[in-house]
Amino acid sequence: MRRVLCLIVTASITLGFCTQAQARSAVTLSGVGVNYSFGEEITFTARIQTASVIQEALILFQVEGDPNTRVAPIQVGVDGMTTYQYPVSADLLRPFARIFFWYRLTVEGGEVYTSPQFYFDYVDNRFPWQTLEDATVRLHWYAGDINFGQAAFDLAHIGLQAVNNLIPAAQSEPIDIYIYATPTDLQNLLASSAPSVVLVSISPGGEQTIAMQQQIPHELAHVLLYNYTGPACNQLPTWLREGIASLVELYPNADYVQALGTATQNQTLLPMADLCGLFPQDTSGNLLAYAESASFTRYLYDTFGTSGLLTLLQAYTDGLDCEQGAVRAFGSSLSQLDRRWRQQALGENVGGLAFCNLLPYLLVMVVILAFPAWGFAASKKRRGHGASQSR
């Protein structure tokens, strides 16, 4: 697998110490670099020169957004060179995240030197990425010609505008969009990738436009939703996160319509309360969960508008649970909104459904009530038959 020099900071840096005691032991740090094989290992290199004896040398690094700092001892050669190889396979780093690293030395006398922080972006360097970019979007792809890239680039801007109309999220730098040619190439990256990066799988060909219109706005919505809510995005109900993302898709998903129609007819719709957490893992259940989320969120948007959805987002960001958030935002519980959506958007006969659900209990009640009546009638009949015989 190719190894690509990805770091950016290689200049020689001469640094003094921060205190008077440290100023007596100058350290020169130069040749700082990073080289990595994506998903395998990262190699950190530097030259450390000091007139003092080094008692301990450490490298520290931290993934942006992760509070945990990894610390490892390093060996410094007589020429000052140090090389440290970090096995990514033993501790998966977040793909496409920014990684900060720095060096810390303890020299004789107990003096401590800490270098400035350097960083690199842990990009998937397995593919020859092509790039188009401006102030808002940075699009990367490796399969397809410039026309493919330009089409995706243009649709990304349309999708970005659609999301901005719904979620007024601040954007300080371009959003990176990586288009993989096959789901296999993208495998294992989605669950752990940085929340600020869009990853999609789109193959060049006749279906590319529809795929772009669906996937790119959908994933852009996830990024901007995270920008809008911050880490509290994880507190949002799953149906709301996926529903908002589906709301901005530029081409409706026909499979959703079919799944909703079948479930409505068969009275097998999933309660929205069941979609606050993880979606079903089976294929049909997962599809129905996405379809319901898209339809239900569309119903809320059509009923309460953008301001209503933003109020709902704020309620969940504040830590309210699935039911309480809906009550604060709309004055109705999630279950009440669920019933109205089924009636008004899907045309479900909620009354008939409720009767069908209660029918087994009604039958049991009929049997329970009928048994004493039957016993009373039988007893009365026996008494009447005995009286006729006595006559």
C-alpha cells in the first residue's frame, strides 16, 4: 500500500524554555513530519537537539473532538533523530479527523520542554483523489471524469442551500465531501468518521444524478445539524436526525412511498416512539423506519414550519426526552402527533385500528360476562324443569 507524506510542518524550529530554569537548556526541534498508511500505521519523525542529557522523551497526540490524549515513549538517537510508529489497527483513529501532536522532553535537572502542537488531517490516502473547491464546498472523487465531479459539485451547492433554508448553521470553512465509487471502498468508515465530513458512495453512470440528489444533501444535513447542535446532536431522536436529512433530499425515495403504503394497509406501522433510538436492523424494518421518519418529519414541517422544527431541536438539545421534547415544542405528546400524522398524512383509520387492537380484549370480556349469564339461565331452566315434574 502506498505511503504518502501528509504532514505540512517540516520547518526547523528553535525554541527556548518557558521559565528561567528552562532557558539554560535550549532545545532545537526540526524535521517534524508524518507519514502514514491509512488504516494501518502512522509514522512520526523529528530531529531533537539539545546540549543536555535527555532523561525522558514522549510524543503525545490527540484526535480533534476526543478528550483522550495518547502518550508514548520515544527513543532519541545520537544524531537527534526520533521515529515513532503508531499502529492504527490496534486503536482505530477517526477517519478524516484532524490529529494534533507534540513532543515533551525531560532533561537533566528535571527541566521539562513541551513543543508547540502540530497537526495533520488523517485523510484516506488509498485513492488518487481529484478535488473541486470554493469557500463553502470541497469535493473529492477518484472515479469518473471532470464532468462527474462538476455535477456533484453543483448539486452539493444546491443541497447546501436547501439545508441552510432549514437549519441556520454557521459554516466557518468548506465542508469536505468524499465520493467513493463503491460501498466496499467506503466500508467501515461511516460509523467512525469525523462528523464534519460527508462520505457517500456514488458510481459514475446513468443513475449518478439520482444518487447525488439523494445522498449528498442527506449527508450535508447531518454535518450542518451537528454544527447547529454540537455534541448534543447525539441526544436527538434518531427519527428526527434522519427525518431532517431526508427532508432536504432533492429526489424523493420511491421505496419510502411503497414501504409506507404497504405498512399502512397492513396496519404494521412502527410507533414513532420506537424510533427514538436505534432503528431495526432487518432490511424491511430499517427501510420502514427511514420512510416513517421522513414522512413524519415532513408532516411536522408542513404543520409547524421551520420555526417549529428549530424549537423541537432546541428542546431535545436541552436534554428533554423523546416525549417531553414534543410537548415543549408543540404542546402535544409524541404519541398524539403520531396519531395525527397517521390520519392526516397516511389516511390511516385510527379508530378502526384501535377497534381491531381492542377486539381480542372485547371478546374476552364478552366471554367473561356471558358465562355468569349462561349459568344463571341454565340454573333457572333446571328449577323450572323440577317444578313441572313436582306437579
